Amino acid sequence: MVELTSRPVLFFDIDNCVTLSAKQKSTRADERPHQSVLPTSTASTYRSDTNTGYHVDKYFVEHLSLSEKDAHMLHQRYYTEYGLAIEGLVRHHKVDPLEYNAAVDDALPLDGVIAPDPKLRQLLEDIDTSKVRLWLFTNAYITHGLRVVKLLQVDDLFEGITFCDYSQDRLICKPHNSMFDKAEAEAGVRGAEDCYFVGTSKILRIWLPVRFRFPLHPTNRNSDDSYLNVAHAQARGWTTVHLLGPDDPEPAHPASKHQIRDLQELRNIFPEFFKPPSATTTPRPPLNSQL
């Protein structure tokens, strides 16, 4: 049983970090285009080896003996119905989720894609952890989540991580309420009033150099899982912030009271969580050394 804490918890949603960071516009005309909604004839061209969607579709093709078109359609169907493509694979095809994780998420060559951002690290270091605890929240398996924050060199700044445990018979993921229950229990919060949530699935698109940023296609805007995650968190009483990318349109119906385009705006939204300018930072041991 996790001991309840009197300090609130600031959850950072790191889902789609890999998908979004990997959808870099390719400079090679011969690289095959892959995009989650548009047909390849009109989709932007992205590097297939660093595109999560490409690896998922490839897994469907190879393990279910489907055509590329059918694999892509089934991938999107399972993602829409269950929140994770792997959930549909486990339910209907008895796929081993750990094998899937090794073939898809852990197979992505992220070392040349994700790089540290000094401004991000400074922002997190400026948060007073005597007043609020920092916690990661992801639908990925733990190996993938830790890999992302380690490459960003911010793994030592978070106290814990709530992830989708692929080793369990039943997969629990956002935006289902059971996943938020899991996060509250693992972080040891007393109730929803102590939960603060930043929906950051677009976070790496904001950190990427301008030449690597990409727009969301109009037909894909309503399927943004950061919107759904923030909306569900808001509905259960968490204090939420929805981070939009620089090129994203304003949602017709905001998912959250707070909507930002730069994480630095958190300083104005939650000034009570930040240290005074003269305060110094004491490094924390890396997150993976605590697990």
C-alpha cells in the first residue's frame, strides 16, 4: 500500500512522445510515406524507421498476414476502440504484449531523434518539489517511457511513473478511468483535488527544431489523444492543462480550463509550485535507479 502524501502531484502525460518526435519530415524522396489517416498519395513523407505508426502497421502485416491497407485500418480501429492497438491484438489475436513492445516501441531508433532541451530541464528544476511532486504518466510500457525521459536527460527530476503494464493479463490505459485510478494509487494522492495534469502528447513536436516540426492533418485533429486524456482528467476533478502545438487550431470545445502553447506558461498558471529565483536545485537520483 502506497503511503498517502499531503503534497499534490503534477502528472506529465508523455504519450505519443515517440510518434510525434519521430514524424520528422524526410529529406529523402525515396523514403516511404506513412501517416495515420491520409492515403500515402497525399500524406506528408516521414522517415519510416522512426515512425511508431509504421512499426505498428508492420507488426499487423507480419503477424496477422494482412495487406498494408487492412493492417492500417485494423490498427486504427483497435486504437479508437481500446486506446491502444496492443489491447485489440491481445483480446482478439492472443499476441504477447511484451513481444509486441520489443518489436514496436523498443525497436524505434530514438537516439538520433530525441535530444536534451536545456530550457525544459530548467523549467522542471525550477519547480519546488517540497510543494508538489513530479510524476510521469504514459500508456507505453515502462522500458519505453524511461527511455524517452533518459534521452531527454530529465529522468532524475521525476519521482515516479505510472505506465501501462504489458506484463499483466488485463491492460489498463488512458483515457479509461481505471488508468487514472491507478495513477492516483501509485502516486499516493489523497484525492482528485491533489492531482494536476499536463496533457503533453505534443511536447516533443514543440521541442524539436523547426525543420523537424510537422502539422497535424485536418482529418486527424479530432482523434488527438492528448485532448481525450485531458478531458477525462478534467471530468474526474483533476486540475488540467492542455498543451497545444504551435500549429494546432483552437479546439471548438476546450478540453481544459488552461490551454497553453509553451510549457513555460506553467510558471504563470501554477506560480505556487515554482521556487523563488534565488533558490538552488538539488539533483535527484535517476528515475530508473529507484524502480
